[in-house]
Amino acid sequence: MHPFSIKRRQTIALGAALAVSTSTNLSHAQSSFDRAKLIEAARKEGKLVFYSTIPEEQNNEILKRFQKKYPFIDTSSFRATSGRLAARLDAEIAAGKVYGDVLQMGAFGRFIGYAKAGNFERFDTPEMAAYEPSMKDQGLWTVFRVSPILIAYSSERVADKDAPTSWADLTNPKFKGRVNLLDATSGGQQAHWYQVRQYLGPNYWKQVSSNGAVALSGANRAMDAVLTGEYDVAGHTYGYVVNSYLKKNAPIKQVIPKDGVPIMISPISILKGGPNPNAARLFVDWILSREGQIEIVDVMNDYSPRADAPSPKGLPPYKDLKILTPNSWESLANSEQEFGQEWTSLFVKKQ
Amino acid sequence: MSLRTAGSRDVITATTALLVLFLVGYPLIMLVVGSLSGPRPADAGSLGPRAYLALFQELGLLANSLKVAVGSTILAMTLGVSLAWVLARTNVPWAGALEQVVIIPFYLSALLGAVGWALLASPSKAGILNSLLMSWFHLEKAPFNVYSELGIIWVSGLHFAPFCFLFSIGALRSMEPSLEDSSRVLGGGTASTMIRITMPLILPAILGSSLLVFVLAMGQFGIPAVLGVSTGYHVVTTRIYELIIGFNPDYGVAAAMGVALFAFSALGVWLQIRILGSRKYTTVTGKGFRPRVIDVGGFRWVLFSLVIAYVIVAVVLPLGALLFASLQPYISTNIFNAKFTLANFHYILFEYPTTTLALFNTLLLAVGGATITLLLAGVLAWMLVRKRSALSRLIEVSIMIPVAIPGIVFSIGLLWAWIRAPLPIYGTIWILLLCYVTIFIPYGVRAVSASLHQIDQSLEECAIVIGASWQQVVRGILLPLLRPGLMAAWTLVFISIIKELSASALLYNSKTIVLSVAVFDLWIGSSLTYVAALALIEALVIFLVLWVTRRIVRAGAIL
């Protein structure tokens, strides 16, 4: 019924296969993979530079937990919005001097662009076997977190019985002019646009637009605008954003839309020509391991693509969600321009 | 003048000039190459005018940029120059304290200034001012809407007013009063003396700063981005921002826009040289003087109230809104039902891992950067004012490069330039220092030369005739006379470095992070309550450092 969950069951079956080591692919990866040797090589480098778009606090926490496991690696990072990170990386690639070792980038399309341009280093670890095929391009990149896209509303101004329960509700006249979304620079909004359009039909976003929704910049600004009363409903948010506000007892409630949950995926890869290739491999090996994924779920409050990792706090198990899996991540990535134009024409209200 | 003196002086000025030409010229060359290339920096194979032809599709944005720039420059100049005159030249009460207070809006980044006003005047009950006025006067509709062209002009004007203030106050302080005295002896009133004598005399400072403010307002990003985005109001810079960091990047067109904006302001510099060139502004001569403080009688209380009104509108309201936000458990503009907490400050000071490191890096870079910038700028300003030559005219136009090209574009130029340079500074804290000096040299040069215009050259010539070396002239004559101007210039550059974001956000790493980037990080990935708390801590740090610096300078330990 939902392609992702079916594949997930296959993944579990694959995990069982791992125990008896029948998969040729796996035995190949295992024979060529020597973690002890990798640890020694990484120890010699002693450094790791992480290029990332994860917010400062969570980014630091992830590196801290990696260092707890491998204290001999001195980690640092350059973190920025996808556009700024790409501007710096593009310049480094053009100059032939790449300063980052590992890349994580929110904008999926741009990330895939680097893969196609040959800017990533191939690396296989047996950990990748736990990731089903739609979550990786074997050896080139692997998705290390899956963020469900949710709705949130002000519990001060919207009674629970009036609250939206589905994406379809955002077109209901009772929410006219009360809903905000994110602007076209958001990679998550692009995934949201693509997946909901695929499942609810091509007219869905036009209806949301005629119901007066407005695009703002950034999930936190959108949530702040719901708290100040500029809007009542955040039509694009994430579990970890809602959680950070709930910790402060903000009057916010989250909705897992009953007509399906779109997801944003975050892949990770090793940059070709980076200064510390072995530390990079060790970091990717750790982040994809069950141990690393438990830390990621704890820090990011997102789902892990691994079946053997726990669910994030406050969210149901992944298998209970009705995931709106896109027909192709590749064509989702390629839809950037179409999305940008349609989104700006629909949700940037002209004066 | 002895040959040795002239020789060492010329070596120093020429070396400085060439160094600065290289610092600002190298990134410009990279941008020009980029503007002739394809959308990505790797497309350098296909050179052509593609990007410049694409500019013609964006002329509507230029009109918006011009409206915002002209409007905010007029507002900023009117406020800045009037405040400077009142506080420097009249006996308005508590002038010393007010002088420190009126520049406080400049401590905040443009982004935070815009956020403060969005909290105040968002067009519904969500805006604090609107909510108050609506409930007091039973209004149906919110009276203010900051998400508009007028809102952008208003917030930008207030943001740049302290900039104009700092420029004019140095010039007003180093002004000999004899011309004003003559005017008054001949029957001119206070107002007519001010308009006919004082204002024309500080014309170099006024024109210099209005040109800078106009160009900066053309190149500003934060305010139109915060206040224009939800209504689709675009200016050239918000479009450039999209071109660089948006979903479909085109560095070529972004670079072309930057180069075109520079050409535009080079024209402004040329006009300014024409206007200033035909007159003489020397008012500081060999005779001893103290700028006269004009006794305006009972009128001083009227002036005082006007200054206080400015302080309430430009300082108390937006800072108050941010302070209110920083004291809420989660963002709220409902001041009737507020819950107060210090949790945000506790988080920022003791839990957020970046604050201490960013504070340390920022202070190091801002104090070091402002001092180096002022040393270079002092030499260049002297050359521009005293030694007119082809080189000095080239410098005068070139130092507009980092101002005229919007920060986000110039930063890309700096990135492209220094990533290829053989110096091993990319990825270290020194790249930030180098970029700050490059970006803020123009502020230093303009601020120092505004004061230098007024000092009579004969003072220096006399000293050299009696055998003083150039170094002695600088230490014994220029530095003491320029002190008010230098102090204002250092303040200007110091604050500007702390607020710099475009270059910092491209060139920092987690070990060289600075406050502006830390605030922006919170803006991107956290709630406004944290952003407000860190921005206010940043403002407090600026205030304290300036206070300490003034104490040291007053004690005579420096200069």
C-alpha cells in the first residue's frame, strides 16, 4: 500500500539475511571493510571538517557524540543555509581546494547535483546494508535522517474541535488567511509540494493559495508568527521544531495529517579531495551505524531510515504513519525550478 | 621640507595606497571575471556578456531600490545631522549622555532592527503598537503596517541615522567658531548662521556621509528581506540574494549586478569630487579655538524634548520590543498578558555552546580590525585631502568598491579571491580580519577625511619648516586635532565589524565563529526569543567596549 513500508519489511528481511551472510553484496563489503584499519588511518589524520546545514546547537551535539566515541578526532564544522554552503563549496570545487570532509545539505536537489558532477568520494560500509535502496545510492550517498512534515496550530486561538486534521483542511474557508507556509528557498517545502501534489492532485496548492496562505522564510519564523497571532496555523513544520517550542510550554499543538505524511530526507556523503578522507569515512560509518542512528534520533527528533533504530519522542512508530512517498526522489530533486516558479506565483502575495 | 621627510612620507602613502588597491581590487577582478562567466564558478570556459544582458530584465527592481535608498537617505541625513548639531553645538542638557544613547540603534544589525519593528507594527493585533492603539482608541483597523515600502524606508532611515550622526559630529567638533562669530556680529540669528555658515562648512562631511548612506541603502539586505518577503516586495539585493543562495543559483548575474551597482556609485563619487573640488573647507587654523557651544536659552528644552522624542521612537521602542521578546518564555506580543522569564538569557549565556567563543572572536576581530583599518584609512585620507594625484583619485573611486557592491556579492568576490591566493589564511581567523579591513576601509577613509578637510595645511607646513619629521607632524599636530574625528571613525568601524554578516557567514568555521553569525544561526534555526536575547547581549557588549575605550582615550593613554 505504501511503497516505503513494504520496502522497509524487505529491509528487515535483509537484516535477517545478514545474520547468515548469504548476500554476495554484503559479503563483498565485509571482506573489503576493515574498521580497525580505518580507525588507525583516521587517528593519524586526527581531524574532521563537517559541512552541514543542521542548526548550530544540534550540529555541535552530533559532533560531540561522535567525539565521545572517537576522542582522538578533533572535529570542526562550517554550517550555513544550503545556499551559503553551496556558494562556498562551489567556489572550493572551482578552485580545486576542497576544505570539507563530509557533506550534509538540506536542499536535496543541490546535493544530488554534486553527486552527478562527481564531487563525492565512493565509500562502502556494511552499515549501508541496513538502508533500503530508495534511501541511498550505494556507496555514493545514504539518507541518515527522515523528517516527517506536519501541521501545527495555536491552541490559544484554535479550539481542538476546529483544528485542521488533514492537508485537505488547509483549503477549508474557515482557515482563510490564517495559514502560513515556507518560501521557495526551503528544500523541505519543495518535498512537501511535490509529494502532496502527487497524492492530492495538481490543483491542491492552487486551492491553498486561493484560501490566502502566505509563504514565510524558515520553520521557526513561521512558528513564531503563529505564536504572535499573525497566523493561526503553520502549514509546514517538523516534529523537532514543534518539540523545541513545546519544551517552553508554548501554546502549540501538532497534527499528523490523516491524509498522509510527506517526508524530507537528508543524505550524507564524503567530499572528493577533502583533507581528511579516513576521518570522513569513519564519521559516515558511525552515523549510519545503529549506535550513531540512536544518537541522531535523540538529537534531531527525526526518524531513522534503519528499521532497528527507535522512534523519535512524541511521534508514533514509522510503520504506523501513512507516508506520502514520492514516485521518484530523482525527479523530485529535478523539480527545483518548476517548484520555485509555481510557489512564488502562488504564495508571495503581491502588494 | 627636507628630502628625507618627504621621502619616507611618500613611501608610506604609496605603499598603503597600493596595498589597499590590491585588497579591494583583487575581489573586484574576480567578480568581473565571474560576471562574464556562466551561472556556476566552474563555467569560466564560456566568457560572454550573458549576465549583463540579463540585467535589463531587472530594471523594475532598480526603481524599488532607488525609492528605498533615496527615502531612507533623506530621513537618515535629516535626523543624523540635526542630532549632531544639537548635541555638539548647543547647550542642550545632558548632551554627553545623549550622544551615547542616540547611536544605540546602530548597535543592532539591520535584521534585528527590522525584527524589532515587525514586533511593534505588524499590521494586526500581533503588532504591539497597533494592538495598544486599537484598544485605546477602539480602532477597527491597525494604524501601522511595517510590511510596506514606507515601512522599509522608515526602518532603514532610522537604522542609518546614527551613521550620519557619527560622520557629522566629528566635523562639527573640529570647527573654528570665528566664521560663525562673524555671522552673528553681522546680525545673523542662530538659525540663519546655522543654515548659511555651519551647514556649508560641514558640507564635505554631509556629502561624504549621504553618498555612503545612499550607496549602503542601495546595497542593504536585512530590512527589505524581513519586511518585504511576505508581500513579494523585491529590491535589487533581495533578488541578488535569491540568485546566490536561492533554488536556482546564477553567480554570473549576481556578480554582474554587483559590478553594475559599483559603476553606479563611482558616478556618485565623481559628482562629489566635482562639487567639493570647487570650494575650500578649511576652518581649523593655527589660532587656538574651542568650538562654540551656542546658548539657545529656553529653546534648549524644546531641543531636548525633540532629542528625547527621537530616542523614544528610534531606541526605546524597537529595543523595548526586543527586550520584551527576550523575556518571554516563547514569543508573544501580548503585553497585557505577559509571562516574564530569564530562561532565554540563561540558555544563551550558559547552555548555547557558541556564545563565549563567538564573543571572544568578535572582540578580538573588532578591536584589531578597527585599529588596523583606521591606521590604513588615516594614511589614505591624508593622501586624498593633501596630495591630489592620479593615484589619489584612483583610490577615492576604488575604496567605494566594498561599499557599493552589496555585501553578499562582494563576499563571494572575497571568497573567490582568497581561496586561490597562495597565503595560507583561508579557513583561519585571519581571513576574517583581512576581509573586515577590506570591507570597512572606505568608512574609515571617509570619516577621517571629513575631518581632515577642515585642518589648515599651513599647520603641517610650519612644523616641517622648523625641522619636524612627518612622523612628528602626525603625532604632534594631526592626531590631536583629528582626535574627535578619529574616535568617531573608530567607533563606526568597530560597530560595523561586529555587525558584518555576509562575508563572515561564508568564511567562518566553528572555531572562528563570530557573534553576527551566531545571531543569524539562531535566526535560522531557533525561536525569536533566543535571537533577541543574544542580539541584546551583543548590543550590551558594544556599549561596554565603547564606554571603556572612551575612558582610555580621555585619559590620554591613546592618541
